[in-house]
Amino acid sequence: MADGRADGRSDGRSDGTGGTANQREIEAGIQRDFSQSLSYGDYLRLDVLLSAQQPLSDPPQHDELLFIVQHQTSELWLKLLLHELRSARALLRTDDLSPALKRMARVKHIQHTLTDQWSVLATLTPSEYAEIRPFLATSSGFQSAQYREVEFLLGNKNAEMVKVFAHDDTTRAALDELLHEPSLYDEFLAYLSRQGYAVPQRLLERDWTLPHTADEELIDVFASVYAAPAEHWGVYETCEELVDIEDSFQQWRFRHLQVVQRVIGHKIGTGGSSGVDFLRRALSLTFFPELYEVRTRIGQ
Ligand code: HEM
Ligand SMILES: N[C@@H](CC(=O)c1ccccc1NC=O)C(=O)O
């Protein structure tokens, strides 16, 4: 072997036959002319994507690009999260539990990525942020339409939250539609009812614009599932997926709170809220109350 390796593969160094094995491979078949064919950048519309970072600070602040990229990547993941959540909800509506579970598993991984990426923004110091903040004016994550859509899809309905989109007809209409539709949990309860579980009728025909509130009889239903998991496997698995999703959502909220606290302390938010106190209150919200309540009953 020219390269002295028993498996005959090049280790990347020159072997005296006109360049490395890697270089020869590149010369052989790699596509170079994209004047008439689809390239990486064409397919991904990188012209649009990479021209959308437009810092406003004057004089330009080094850290504003971090702030923009952190939010834009979050919005991209939120877009995928919504796609998967909507699909999971539709699959439950047609009694396709297994594919719905597959969607929920992906939702969880997206949520973890969203939570993990807080560590990048946490490198922003209060002094660095203070140089950018005046240029943000009245803008705030409070006005993230996709975040609000996720909250609505998971069941945290709040008509008040639609008002900040009054200036944008398309966004307001999309959010208003979700407000009036059943959430993922509402569809799960309807599925359970169709499968013969004793879900109270009041939970199946209600004003969808209101959040679901804890129901004692529904806890009984889940208690029977958790008492004999093997007899209710698909339902049991779905319950645990939903708890994972709520757990992951709370972790995102908590990391946001921590980062906000270290960056702006107790300043009033640019969106007009009390800031940290407002975000801390959101930690007491729950999407699937009965799935937490049932835990107290297990084994008793
Ligand atoms: C230095 C970074 C950040 C600070 C200081 C900050 C601060 C705040 C504050 C004070 C609020 C309360 C609303 C207000 O009055 O403005 C808020 C809400 C919000 N922020 Fe941030 N934020 C930061 C980064 C982010 C990032 C990276 C995202 C990702 C998308 C985000 C998403 C949101 C959302 C969705 C809300 C609304 C939460 C709710 O209604 O429960 N924030 N933020
Ligand atoms: N609410 C933040 C501003 C802020 O973080 C922000 C501003 C514009 C776009 C997204 C933002 N992120 C989350 O709220 C503040 O009070 O400093």
C-alpha cells in the first residue's frame, strides 16, 4: 500500500500520485456550475434568510447580531413546532394516535433545542444589552405571534393577547382562528371520549376561546389509566408525552426568566409589562392540569 495502511485507505496525505485522495475525488465528479441548476443557496433561499439581519444600533454595536440571530433562530424553530403541533392535533382528530405520538416526540426535541440555545444569549452582559436596548423601542417578545400561537395550540387561551396584533390583519386573523379552535389537549379529550373513556360532556362542548380548567372527573379517568398502564398503553404513552411537552415548555419559560433577570434585573419591559414579575407569574400556568393532579393519586 502506498500509504502503508492495511485497509488501503488514504490518511489524507499526499501519496505521490498527484494530490490527496480527497483532492482527486473533488476533481472527479463535484458539480461546479450552478448557472442552470439548483444550488444549496438557491434551495434554502439563503439570499432572503441571510439578508434579514438588519441591526438598528447607531453607532453599530457588536452584540446586536447575537440578539437578532437568537430571536430569528427561535422563530424558525417555533415555525416547525407549530407545524408539528398542528399536525399532531389533526392526527388525534382522525384517531391516528401513533403518528400523533411521533409528532409529539419531535416537538419535545425542538423545545429542548429552544431551551438549550438560551446559553448563547446568556453571554450578553447588562452593559452590552444597554447599548442595544434603546433601539428596540416598544418591540418585545410579547408581540411574537408564533409564540402566542404555540400557547393557544397548547391551550393557554387568552383573547387579550390577540389585541397587540390589531395593526396586522393577517396575523390577527390567524391567531383569532386558533383562539376559536380546540387545543391539542381538547382534541385528546375528544379522542378519549370516542374510545369509550368517561370524559365529561362539558369538556367536549365548550367555549374554545377559554382555557381548559381542572376537572375532578377527568382526573378519575386518568387515575384509571395510570392504575393499569398495560391496559391503556397508547393513552398512557400520550399522557406522558403531553407531560413532557408541558415540562419542556416550563423549562423554556424558566430559562427566559433567568436570562432576563441577569440582563435587565427588575426594569419594566419594552412591551409595557412589569418584566421579571410578569414572566414569573407565567410559570404558574399549566396546560394539562389533570395530568399533574393525577400524580397525587397514583399508588394510593
Ligand atoms: C436579553 C434578552 C431578553 C430580554 C431582556 C427579554 C425580556 C422580556 C420581557 C421583559 C418580557 C415581558 C414583556 C415586556 O414587557 O416586554 C419578555 C417577554 C417575552 N419574550 Fe423576551 N427577552 C429576551 C429575549 C427573548 C428571546 C431570545 C425570546 C425568543 C423568542 C423571547 C421571547 C419572549 C416572549 C415570547 C415573550 C412573551 C412571554 C409571555 O407572554 O409569557 N425573549 N421578554
Ligand atoms: N422585552 C425586552 C426587549 C426584548 O427582549 C425584545 C425586543 C425586541 C424583540 C425581541 C425581544 N425579545 C424578547 O422579549 C426588554 O424589555 O428589554
